[in-house]
Amino acid sequence: MTTFHDPTKPKHVADRFENKHAAPVGSSAVVATTEEVRVTTPPEICGMGHRMKRKEDPRFIQGKGRYIDDIKLPGMLYMDIVRSPYAHAKILNIDTSAALAMPGVLAVITGKDLAAHGLHWMPTLMSDTQMVLPTEKVVYYAQEVACVIATSRYIAADAVEQVVVDYEPLDVVVDPYKALDDEVIIRDDKELKTNRIWHWEVGDQAATDAVFANAAHVVKQYMHIPRIHVASIETCGMVANYNPATGKMQLYMTTQAPHAIRTVFALVSGLPEHKIQVISPDIGGGFGGKVPVYPGYVVCAVASLLIGKPVKWIEDRSENLQADSFARDYHLEAELAADADGKIVGLRVNGLADHGCADAAANPSKFPAGLFSICTGSYDLQAAHVNFDAVYTNKPPGGVAYRCSFRVTEAVQMIERMADMMAHDLNIDPAEFRMKNFIKQDAFPYKSPTGWEYDSGNYHAALRKAMDMIGYEDLRREQAEKRARGELMGIGISSFTEVVGAGPSRDYDILGIKMFDSAEIRIHPTGKAIARFGTKSQGQGHETTYAQIIAEELGLPANDIEVEEGDTDTAPYGLGTYASRSTPTAGAAAAMAARKIKAKAKKIAAHLLEVNEDDLEWDVNKWQVKGSPEQAKTIQEIAFAAYTNHPQGMEAGLEATDYYDPPNLTFPFGSYICVVDVDSGTGEVKVRRFVAVDDCGNIINPLVVEGQIHGGLTMGLAPALFEEIVYDENGQCLTGTLADYLLPTAVESPKWETGHTITPSPHHPIGAKGVGESPTVGAPPAIANAVVDALWHLGVRHIDIPITPEKVWQALRDAGVTE
Amino acid sequence: MIPGEFDYHSPRTLQEAVGLLQQHGDGAKIVAGGQSLIPAMRFRLALPEVLIDINTIDGLEYIREDDGHLMIGALTRESDLEESALVQQKYHLLADAARVIADPVVRNRATVGGNLAHADPANDHPAVMLAYNAELIALGPHGTRAIPIDDFFVDLFENALADNEILTEIRIPTPGPGSGGAYYKVERKVGDYAISATAVQLTMNGNTCTAARIGLTNVSAVPMRATGAEQALIGKPITNEVLEAAGQAAATECDPSPDLRGSVAYKRDLTRVVTKRAIRQAVERAQGG
Ligand SMILES: Cc1cc2nc3c(=O)[nH]c(=O)nc-3n(C[C@H](O)[C@H](O)[C@H](O)COP(=O)(O)OP(=O)(O)OC[C@H]3O[C@@H](n4cnc5c(N)ncnc54)[C@H](O)[C@@H]3O)c2cc1C
């Protein structure tokens, strides 16, 4: 357990990581911004910048993907789970006899059975602990209590009903502020009898206080960033296949991080790591929810180990929504200070993180509140201080970085709401206010008051472009006319800065494993290739974009490159896909490995052409002699020679591996503008238009980027207007089905209008930044700001997301507006 | 989400289906579109021992006019209602509702008969049929009987059908001259049940309302008529004050429960607003708008 879990010595912890996670890198030359996507290869090669259709899609759209539930092994057994109807209760007795007596039931596994092997507790990725199955008490509603293994899925479900558990209900803590009182201790397994998990501070408190003391204007707001769920279409599942003859454990598993999981399984179970093979097949959405290890996975693997047969566990929708890791759930008290000219000078944030019954976040271990300290956003301010506490409550453990680089969504929601509030208070147009306060293009690399070094940016260009695309000035005129007629229309802006691509090994690790990532490329004699990665696509399109990076570097057609991920027996080690890290890490590794191959190819070409290496220059897909380009060897010719005619003394073959340790994170950004119409009778909000201008540096595939942005914007619309996990006072989850937990559909989504600017990352080998999460991070405050903008003249200053019809109705009626 | 064990029958005729109901008593359940029953079975909230699938019976899916009525076969899919030219031309209230029931995928399977037989106040058809003053035709071992809609909804999920009766047809009186109808629903997203919705069918003589029936959705334990709102309209010229009075009456007489869709206060006020909007639209249609 690392020290930040120890609430007795909180403050010192901050010193360990404050201002240390972003050492200066690269030159300080200003990075120029363009709008033209750079394309250097012809369509046959399809390197970077081509709108290549995704190579993986033909199998997906024909229903030929292979997901966990498609895996059927001979003699396979099925697991189902008995879950707690209480959020906090002592377990007095578990009677499994009736279930065991049913034909087809092989085993009922309880906490006591696991305790015999020391497996009833497991570490979380944040070095906290979490129950696999309880022996003493349950701490959240729908907690796993016992697992039934049977010969059919139906028998397993019937047997679950026959397991009789006697509970003695205990007082439940749902409100994290009540948890702070320590009147009910949730984790009485711990030495320290407190619900407090950690305390964390970053920034300069004294400097921030001084700035606030002299500030002309201060705005202050409490806000809740609600608990939400990734709700991927595919739920979690596993097929565990232990072969007693070979001693090998195959784990087919819905995981975003197969390699790290293998290591953790080895350490926890004692099985040798070479006898564990984690295979992550096609995954129907991860979004951070498939990074943690859930109890179901562990019991499924134990069951296979004990019985010696394959065991399948597939979570159903309600189990997924009720018991898997949540995201967000930050309570924030924010204060923003500005000087007399309307220039932002300082930010102060007090946060309370509700982690449920265990800190099961998947943050890099030195960052208990993730990368929340990016919260000064796109603004150049003098001082900032962030002060955080985390507590246990009777809810499922978490929280995961749902399509966001570790708590950046929370930070962006806060700073963009606060900036808007300040603009409105000062009666300055929110766009003008942002332009005035943005970090200027020539200030990059920019050192933020919380210790980050932003790699590159041009915030003015992105916002200007978004304003032009949407017709900002006309919309403001329309709004004024409508307001005069009593109609409610709002315009909201979000100019976010993301921080993605964890991360440099000096500061970023998960359970001690450094957050590099890897690529291994092998070129076959006929010039085709296989490339394997430590990451794992769950819909991001890696099979296409990685191939395009290699195509760009080597001139091999992207269609000639097979991309493989997710099998720990074949792929190089890596930390997996989440936090928009694949392009910044494994994408960089792809380029670096390709460059190693290119260097060897040069030697082979020199040998074949009988010239000195220095006389060669690279052109798209071949090494050619300077000054006489007709003398050239293509990469395919070189590949063939690497196996048939390589220089004596050189190793045969053409392959390379790269483990890429990024020098810094990447800082994608964008400006989003949203227009809403509000129904003053019903409180309904309709998103009329939404323009998103993203800058993710150099673009590998514009089609894939747009696809990521469309999906991400919809996932940003979701918490803004619809989604929230709700508990009643007994800790019962009220949103356990998709009829209650509201995912927006095509009907609720506006037409997403996308655009881009391109400001490359100066330190990334191909100048790219992550992008998958930008829209999820950037969209919610644009929508929230638009709704508040529509109501500001009525005296409405803030509405917490999700902005439901009832919340708007309440705000309207409070302001005396009715139909 | 694995249902309990059950037997399954797919009769070819209504008589056969009634026979099966007779034989299995209250352990048997009819399945039509399955869009309410199957979810309940997967949560094991419903545990029927026998399922009688009426999808294999011919002649239960139709929409036709006869003898001053619109006849709708119980197995008619919502999507067929939605696409019916007849419904769109003459039965505006029904057409409005068909477009907002569930989502397009559910509407392809869900049936009008199932929607009513389920007796769920959250469903949209009960309020619609209350406003239309529809008649439901049931077939049992001793033949058919007609049940007035006002007598059909007995309790939450409980209708007036006997255990051995099947709902076969819904009859809606064809609206006379000067009539208009409308359905106004507020939902959180497509496919959601109403936060509140109002069904109105009325007749106008000039600017005076001469007859009106109003049904409310999802604001009571049993599908209900807003008789107070009806009285606020009948015999009066339609003015903003009358609309407001009708809306307020509906808000007062409804009896919503608080849930994730909203508090009681919100649902009542929303009922006022949607009732006004539905009446206004129905009046416009009645006046040829
Ligand atoms: C995601 C989703 C959203 C929905 N949203 C809405 C909505 O917004 N508005 C709305 O109105 N509905 C909604 N529904 C419900 C849907 O319209 C159902 O289909 C309808 O309530 C039941 O019709 P069914 O044909 O599917 O009946 P089934 O589910 O097959 O049966 C329902 C009940 O009626 C009985 N039954 C069915 N037919 C007969 C018959 N002919 N005679 C006697 N008993 C019979 C069955 O035994 C059962 O008890 C939604 C459903 C889903 C899944």
C-alpha cells in the first residue's frame, strides 16, 4: 500500500509528485498551426492522412467478430453470481445445500472457499484492497456473494435462487459528506477506523491565497460531477480454461490491459506467469470499464483451476450497471478569481471524491486524483491550488477513467463552467472572455501553475474556427431577438485542454509497472508484415491506424500489414488501451520500430545497389541513390533480400521491436460551441446545433478521428443531459437497467458538425496527440454552458449535470417563468 | 436475466388458444409482441408456467373501418398503426400516439392488444383508448363480449379479462364532424415511458366545446380519465383561461408517484402543461386547422 492511502500523513504526499511530472522537453520554437491534413503517400500505400476505411469493419458489420460470448470450448461450464440485496450487511450464514443438490450444479463458491486459498481479497489497481467474495459483510448493493458453477447457463441461474444467505443489515452510508463523519465505518477490515482514503494537494496554496486576496472579482460554485457508467454494449465476461495436463491457464477476458492483468494474476494467484495466457478477443467497447479486475473474473478463473474444466462467465446488463466500476463522482467547490480587466488570475478547488467501498481507480499510482490538476485548462493564470479528499461509501468500488485521461473530464467541466460564470458576471461575451484569457500560441511549451508542461497549442485559432463554422455573431443576434419575445435559447462554449498519453516512466506506473507501450513489426519475405502491440483496441480502429503509421514510415501498403493485439503469448508487453494513450505511446512505438527497420533496410539496399549507405536517400517506399533515383530498391525488394540475399555478417530477417517511453504527455485541445432551445413549459432542452473543432496534432486517419469524435460527443451529451447512477437512501441502485440509466440514441443526438486545426506535438515521433477522449471531455460543459446561458437573464447561475427536464423546470419556476 | 422454466404452445386458432387457457388456468400467459412480458420474465418478475404464443394465429392483425368504427385486430403491431394512411387521415390522436410509443424497434413487435391487456398506466394506449371511448372485444369459452374501456382497467397490471379470455379486437368510434384529437407526450428520451402525457378527443361547435374525453398517461396507478379537465371544457368557448382551468384540473386530479422521471410537483405541473397543449392541438384539428 502506498503512502497516500494513509490519512495520518496526508500533506507530505503532495510533495512527492507536485511539479515533477512534466520535465521540460523539446525546443521552445513555436509550433505552427495548419488546417490541411498532411498526406505524403499515394492511395495504394495509404499512409498517414488518408481516409482509409477501417480494416476491422468488414468482420464487424457481417457479424463475424469474435467476442467473449462467441467462445465455446468443449465441456465448458457456466458461472452465475449470487448478489447482495443490501448495501451494507453482516453475512450470518450462507446455505448452499439446496443449490448443490440440483442436478447439473457442480460447485457453489463462497468467500470461505476462497479464503482457504488466500484469494478472498484482491488488490485494486490503486493499491487498495477489495473483496473478491465476502466472508464477513457486504459493502455495496449487488455485491458478489457466492458463485454457482453448473453445466448450463439456465441451471446456474436457477441455482442462484436456491442459495440462501442470512444477512443482518447495517447502517448504510450513501452521502460522501456523511462518510467524513466516520460514524459508520465501511472498511472495518482496515487498521485505521476511518472512511477517509487519501488527501491530496497540488499547486501553491500561499500564492493562490495571495492572488485571491487582491482579486477584483471572484466567482464561487459547488458542483457535482455525477457518478456515471461506461455502459459499453458488450458487458464483461471471461472464459477461463485451465488445463491440468499442461498446467496452462488460458484466460479469454474482456480486458483493455491484457499484459498487466497477466502479471497481476501471476502475483496474486502464485501461478507462474509463463503458464498464464490472457487473450482479449474483440471487445465491444471498454471506455475504462474493462481496465479493472472484477470479482467475477477471479472466481471464474479459480473455478476452472479447481474443477479443471473451462468455465464461462458473462455478466448481464443489470450486473454490469449495478456492480462494475463507476466513473466520476467528484464533488467540487471551485473559486475563480479575475483582476479588474477581466483577466483570470487564480483558481482554488476543494474536492471530495466518492470512491465507493474501495479505491479501485485505474490512475497512475502517483496520481490519486488522476490528472485532475490539468484544471487550469486553457487559461494563463498566475496561481492555483487543488485540495482533495477521498472517502469510502457503500457503493461499488471505482472509479474508472471513463473515456477520459484520469479525471480530466471532471477538471474540464469545472473550469469551463467557472470561466463561463465569470464571463457572464463581468458581462463579457464568453467567447471574447476566453480569447482574452487563453494561453497564447507563443507561450508554448507552457508551464502551468500546477506543474504541467503543455507541449503545443493554438487555442485562439480553434475557437475562431468554431465561431466561424457556427456563425457565432449571428446566433447571438438571434438569441437577443428571441429573448425579447420570451423565448429561451442559449449558446455554450467549451475550450478544453486535454492531457493524454500516460506516460513518461519517471512518473507514470500502474502497480509499479511503467506506462510505456510497445510495437513489434515483422516483415515477411514477400513484403507483407505483421505488427503486434501491447495495447488493445476496443473500437478505436488500431488495425487500421497502426498499419497507416507503418505504411507512412516504410511505404508498405497499409493493407499489407496485419495488426494484432490482445494475446499475451504473442504480443509484446504493454500497458493497454485507455486514457487516449495508444497513439501517444504504442503509435509512437510503431513509428520508432519502423524506423529501426528502415535503418536496416538501408544497409541491405546499399549492399544490393553496391553503394555506400550515405549515398542513399528515402523516397516514400524505397531507398534510392542520391542524384540517380532510377537506381533504387523498394521496401518489398529489400524484404525479400533480407531472407534470401542479406549481406554476410548481418543478421537475416527484417523485424524490430520498440518499447516507447514518451518524454512528456500530449495536450490535445479544442473548442466546442453548442446551441440549445429550452421549453419553458416542460423544461426540456433540445440541442439544436453542435460544432466541434478538435486539434489532435497530426492526423493519422481523418475518418477514424471523425468517428472517434462523433462517438465521443454522444458520450459527452450523455452525462450532460441524461446519465447518472442513482442510489436511494438504502444504497439500492435505482438505475440498474437501460430503461432507467438513459443512454442517448441517434434521436437525441444533434448533427455533429466537426472541424479541425492541426498543431503537431513537438515531441511525438509523428507529431500526433491522443484524440479518442477529447469529445467526451469537452462536450459536457459546452452543453451545460448553453443551458445556463439560456437562463442567465432569469437569474440562473448554475445547474448540475445531468440537466434533466425537471431541473430546468425547477429553475424556471423559481425564476417565476411558467406556461 | 435468465427466465425461469416454462412450457410453450403456439396454437393455430383462437379456439385452440382459449382451450389452452382453460386447461392451464392462471399459470398460463398469452404472449403477443412480448415487449412487456419477456422483460418481466427475464427479471423473473413474471414466472408463467405456460406461454401461449398467439403470433401463430392468422387474422388478428388488421386495421379497417366498419359500421362507424375503426376495428383494430389485437395483434396489430404499433408500426402498422404508425404507417396506416387511414389512421393518419382520420384518427389523429391515435396517429400521434403511435409515433411516440417506445422506439421503432419495439414498435415492430409490440401489439395494440398487448399494450392494453398489460394494463400499465405508463403505456400510451390506455389513455388514448379512454379518450376515444373505445370498446374491447374479448373471446372466451362461451363466445365474445364487448368491454367498455371505462371498465377495462381494474388495477395496476390488472384488466377485466377473465383468465380464459383473449382480447381480440379494439373498436374506436369514428370521430364525427367537428371532432379533433391529439396526444402530447413528454419523455426523457426516445423509448422512454412518458413523464406525463395527455390524450384528448373532443368535438367543437364553432369555438365551443360540446364533448370531450381526456386520458392521462403515467400519472396514476391505474390508467385514468381526467374528468375534471373534461368538465372544464364541455359547454365552454375555448379561451386561454379555459385551457388553464382544464390543465389545472388535470394537475389536481392526477395522482403521480415520484421516481427518476420527476417529483410529484413536477409531474403535476407537467400534466397541466401537456394537457393544455394537447387540448389546443385537438381544438385546432377540430376546427380544421
Ligand atoms: C424499451 C421499451 C420501451 C417501451 N416504451 C413504451 C412506451 O413508451 N409506451 C408504451 O405504451 N409502451 C411501451 N413499451 C411497451 C410496449 O409497447 C409493449 O409491447 C406493450 O406494453 C405490450 O405489448 P406486447 O404485444 O409486447 O405484449 P406482451 O408483452 O406479449 O404481453 C403483455 C401482457 O398482455 C397480455 N396479452 C397480450 N396480448 C393479449 C391478448 N390478445 N389477450 C389477452 N392478453 C394479452 C400478456 O399475457 C401479458 O400479460 C415499451 C417496451 C419496451 C421494451
